[in-house]
Amino acid sequence: MTATTYLVLLDGGKREETVRVERVGPGVYEVTVRGGTHRVDAFHHDHGTISVLVDTESYSVQLDERGNGMRVHLRDSVFPL
């Protein structure tokens, strides 16, 4: 399958990282960042919840749509998009 490369801004736009994402199966991706590749398995439970398995670590991600934006809740952190 075809990989897509993204340039992402982190730390309030102070830092740039290149992220490469390749879909390798239904809901399964290989994500490369900083030279390391991770297997990511994502399952969309409902409108606002995604279960994500990164390598062997499990995460629950909540999506909160607000107007034209979105906030991503991951553990004790919130990331505006």
C-alpha cells in the first residue's frame, strides 16, 4: 500500500517532525517518526472514542469536536487540532 508523509508541528509550532504513515491492513498502520517504526492498530469504538495499540502499549483516545476544531484527549493530556 502507499505511504503518506506528513510534516507535523509540535510544541505550539516550535518544532517540526516528519511522520510517515503506511496502511498495512484494515485499521493497521506502520508509523515512522525519528527513524523508529511502530505498528499501530486503531479501532473506532463510537463517535468520539478510538482504541489504539502502539506496538504493545494500549491507549484510549477521546475526540472532542468543538466548532471548527477538535481536541484530542490522551491519558492526562489534551491536544488541540
